Amino acid sequence: MRWVLWLGVCLLPNLAHGGIGAADLSRQVREMSIDAGECYRVRDLALPKDEARLFFTDGYLIFAKPIAGVRMSAVFTADVEGGDAEVLVLPPNRGERRSLASYTGAPNLDEHLVAAVLIFSDDTYAKLTEQIRLNPANKKSPEMGAIMAERWTPVVRNIAASFQTRLVWDVLLGEQQGHGFLAVSMSGRKLGNFDLYYDRSALEQIVIGKLNTRDNLLFFDVWTSFVAKSFRNREIEDDVTLSDFRIEATLKPDLTLSVVTRVKAKPGRLALPVIALDIARPMRVSAVLVDGRPAEVLQRESMRAELLRNVGNEMFLVTPPAPLEPGKEYELEFRHEGKVIFEAGNQVYYVGARSNWFPSVGRQFAKFDLTFRYPKDLDLVTPGELVEEHDEGDLRVTRRKTSVAIRFAGFNLGQYERIRLKRSGFTLEVCANRAIEPGLADDKRIQAAEPAPPGRPQREPEIVILPPELPGDPLARLQEIASEIASAMEFMAARFGPPALPNVTVAPVPGKFGQGFPGLIYLSTMSYLAPQNKAIRSLDAHGRLFFSDILQAHETAHQWWGNVVTSAGYHDEWLMEALADYSALLYLESKNGAQPVALALDSYKTNLLQTANGKTVESTGPIVLGKRLENSQAPTAYYNITYGKGSWIMHMLRRRMGDDRFLAMRKEYERKPLSTEEFRLAAARFLPPKSEDPQLEDFFDQWVYGTGIPELKLSYAVKGKAGALRLNGTVTQSGVDSDFSVLAPVEIQLGHGKTLTQWVRTADGPVTFSVPLAQAPAKVQLDPDSSVLRR
Ligand SMILES: [Zn+2]
């Protein structure tokens, strides 16, 4: 299933495209122009789309000229005396209303418009023309048509180019039972320019947002995004399933990767006259064969649509010589080439398109048979079991196959020193670069070569600046890293079961990040440096802990979280990161005691409480907003909330559940996509008997679906006579909204090592509690074990 905001099966009713090819259609979309003869003075047109409604109250409406018999665009202007249009959107739940309010100041959208450009492949044209025809007040206006055609054609062309691939896809899919999309770019009287999408094929059909820039980065700020009323409880399947990848890749001397990808493809319920696939942007697909017969390929850039999908990939289309039949298996062969590898200097390489360097559909599991040809002086690592390795002239040929289906097949290369370890249930190979990448000058070159994708400032690596006068030894920690990762894997395998693949390779990547693919872990070159290296010494305590311990354990944990257990959608992706991060902390705790966990949690809290424009980072939005937290308002919020607050949520659950129950919960979610609600129910099943908030509804409402970090204070007094004492206490909460409420533990030490924990539900204003005691308490403390995320 595609889980990004903008994609899925898009089908369009009855569009006769008269046998025009994808490339031709695409060119015609780029050259779309306004039809001066189709301009109307309109009154009271309505365009309802579930919870989103547009009203063209008074103004001019003009359509674009048809392409392949279809009009795909219209422009409205309120450019008359008393002219007006209005958009109304009522998000269906509190979370979305809150998100909308954080951008617009109001929980519902009600905005009057000056102008709107509509791009569509659904029934919008039919709906508008029907109303124009039925009301005699709507009249054709050729004079205004000429003016508007000249003024709006360049604007429409510019916006339509953004949806070029999508429009062609919809036209080519033709007459099937699905429907297309409507995209409205509008100019509001109060809110300025913003966009509304109603896409019948997306997982969330209604999206409202705005293109914004901050620090020269382009963001699509999603104000609200949700499943439209008529689509609730509807299953969306991928239109085609890919399996059995056979990839042959040759690395050319200029680091271009030239690839032949062969894969089996099976359409779902519908015949497919066209297939839409994803590939990393630098990869250009030059030819496609379907069962040995040439197919047409269309690959274009399309900014708005890609921003909405928020991935570093782009959609491309394949038109087979004849439509693919439902349920039948086909062999697809792609030839593609691109520069996805960059040299950071000293033969230290950076792989840019780590996941989609080959064509894919959504995030399906598949088996891989991978053959790489590359210069003999390099080492190349990729997941799977070694099938063969030999030399062909100056090239080495390595072939590996994965024994089980995995979600991605990545690779990495360099001049490596390696250590191999065998443990029960898995083998581990850890590679280190023999040399260290040089400093700043080369880093700039890398960043220029691969700019961060729009809207993703934190996800792409910051390049490490290593002082040239202290070259450092990239082999310094090789042995240590290898035995550390092996013991982390043993720790996790004992608790979480077998990893995604039995062979795991770890290889360095220049940057301050890591990434865990099935069978392949990318580890920051920083993690290989000895503690006395200047780049490490210049970090704070948490930074040092991050590169020396947390990062490698976190990426190791992704062998399970994200690759054995997957997330159901973008709202649930935080679970994978939070579980990976907290698994790393659990491992560190088992190795070094509670101190590193406390240090990490404290540092996460500090970052969450940082303020910008008087708002804390944490208040940017609830963790379930996922990638939407990566917006122009607070570019660091996604990272700090997903990892930092995510780890805190796991930590708080562990304190509520106890260690054994918390770990036992793992067996509830085996090899299937996990949603936030399923996770809540699983956690609730493992709560100790007679726990308060037994379904964890309040806990999730507050910490997962809500925001806020409270300050809590305890005061108490002990009254009465020996044998009949009473502890009367008050917990006072501040620093959060009035509806904020959590369970906070008060620990009463009774002497002789006995303690009693009283859970107090906080509220706006002081909350009192009273506990009968047989003897005077030795100590009374609020939340001594950091069971609550609080100031
Ligand atoms: Zn991670």
C-alpha cells in the first residue's frame, strides 16, 4: 500500500484519448492554454467535495482548451463589482482542526477568494458546465474571455506542469471505476495563496496547504489532511504488485550507475493500460520492455505533486504495448542510469538514493537477486547471501540473493577494512573506510551535487566538517563497533526474535546520520572516530553518546522496527523510530546502567522545550502528524518530536507497564503493518491488572494525539496518630492548556525498603489525594523514576 500523501490507484471515467501516446499528452499538458471562447459570467456555482466546498458566488469562469478531448483546467476571478468566491472546509476531527488552526488561526477554513486556478481529471468540468447551463443568469462573455486567456494562460501552464505526469496517468488509465483529482490553487482575501487537493486515489483525499520557503528550502506546509467522508472504511490497494527483483548494476568510472532491473509485475483487480512507478530523481529510465516488447516511458519533474508526496522520488509512467490483464504475471525490464553516488574525497563515497535507486511501487516486500560490476579497487556491500564473486578485467562482479522478501535493497561502497563476526542466528560484517574524507571543500561539493529534496531539511545529512589538521583514524573503533553491534543484535534478537535478514553488513556513510535497511546498516563516519578526535571532543555529552553508542544501536534496532514490523502509514511512522530509539536505550541500559538513558531522555526533553516565537518545539503538533511536522514553521520539530518525544512515550509506557510486560508486548505485532491504534490496544493488553486508564485512551490522547509538557509540583502533610496516619497531598500542574491531564506517580517510602506508589491524575488547578498509612513515611517523592515527561 502506498502510504504517502499523494498517490494510489487513480482511475478516470470515460476519457477517450484517441490513442495519443504519453509523451504527446505530456507535451500538450505543458502547452495547455485558456480557451477565450469558453468564458462565462457566473453566479452561485457550487463545487462540493465531501468536507470541502467551493462556491463561485459572482465573477468570471473560463476553461482551458481540451487535450485529447478533455478540458483539464479552469480559472475563476472575482474581478467584478461585488465579486466573490468562498472555500469552506470542516476537518472531521480535533487533531486536524487543531492543525488547521495552528496555521490559519481557526479550526475550520472559511476564506473568501479573489481568484482560483483549478486543475482536474475528475468530474469537475461536468459539474460546473451543468450548473452554467441550468441557470440563465450565467452568460458567455467573449470580451472578458480574450483578456483572461492572455492573462491566465502562463499561470495555468505553470501549475498544470506540476501535475503533468499525474494528468497523463489519469488520461491513459481511462474508463475504469475510479476517479481523478481536483487541485485548486487559490488567492484568499486573508490567507494569501494556498492550495486545496481532492484526490480520490490518495489515502487522504482532502489536503489543504501552502508552499512556503524558509532558509532557501521549499516546504509544502500541510494545514490539514484527512480521509474524506465518502472514503472512510475503503481499502486502497496498489494497482500492481512487484516481486522477484533481478538487478544488474554497473558502476562506471565517473560514478554513474547503469542498471538493468528485471521484475515480475502482477496487476490487481483492474486491467492496466499504464503503470505508475517511483524512482529516485537522479535516475533516468531510458527503456522499458514488457514481456520483451518495448513500452513507452514518461518521466518528468513535477514539483507540486512531488512535494505533496514528500519523498525524494518521482513518479514515472510505463505504457505497455497492450493493457496488462488483471491477475496475470508479466516480466518488466527497465534500463536506467543516474548519478546516485558521490565521492567525499579519499575514496569515501556517499550513496544518495539509498532506497529507490531502482523502480518500485509503494513499499512492497520482495526478494532480490543483485549483481554489481564495479572497479576492482573498491569494496561494495549489499544485502543477501553471496552467490558468486569474480573478476572481469578491471571490474569485480559480486552477486547476492536475499533469502526472504525485504522492503528495500540498498548498497554501499568504499575502500574498506572489514571485520566478520558470527553469532548464533546471524552473521555480521562491519566495514570501515581506510581513509577519512577531507574537510569542508569537498563537503560543499557533495551538497551542491545533491541538494536536499524540498521540504526535507532535516532528513538529508549534514556533512561532517572534519578539521584537516587532525586527520583521525577511521579504523580506530572498527573492532569496538563490530563487537558492540554484535552484542546489540544479540540483545535485540533475544527480545524481538530473528532480524529481517540473517546476514547484516555495516558500512560507513559520510554525514551525521545513519540508516537501517534490511541486512545493511549505514553508519555515520563520525561513529568510527576515537573519542579523542576533535570532531567528537567538540560535541556535548549527549552528542558524544549519540555517535559512540546510540546511533549504531538505533540503526541495529531498525533490523526489526521498520523491516520486520512496518508502519501502517505516515501517521504511524513515529512508532518505528520511537521503538528503534528506545530499543537502543534499553540496550545501553543493560550494558552501562541507567545513566546513559537518563542523559539521552534529558537531552530529548531540552530539545523539545526549546522555544521559537514563544512556542516550544513540542507544541508544533502531535507526534502522529509525522512528516507534516517538518514544516516551515519549525523545521527541527519533526526530528525532535519523532525521536525525542517518541522515546519518551515508550519510556512512559514502560514505567506504566513494568519491564517484563513492556518487552512481552513485542509478540503482538509480527510482520504486519502496525498502526498507532493497534499499538495502543496491544499496550493496553499488557498493562498490569487493574491499572488506571485501562485502554490507555487518556494516555494516547495526551501524549500521542495531543501536545504539552507540564510542570508538576507536590506538597504534602502527614496527620493523625501512630497506627492511624494519613498522608494528604496536592499535585499542582502548570505550563499546559487547561484540558491537559496525566497520571503522575507519587512514591511513598515506608521504610524497610517498602514503597507504595499512588497514581494521581492531574488537572487544571491543584489535585488532592489522601493515603492511609500505618507508619510515618521515610520519604515522599513525585515521579522519582522519570515516569512522566515534565519540565
Ligand atoms: Zn531511525
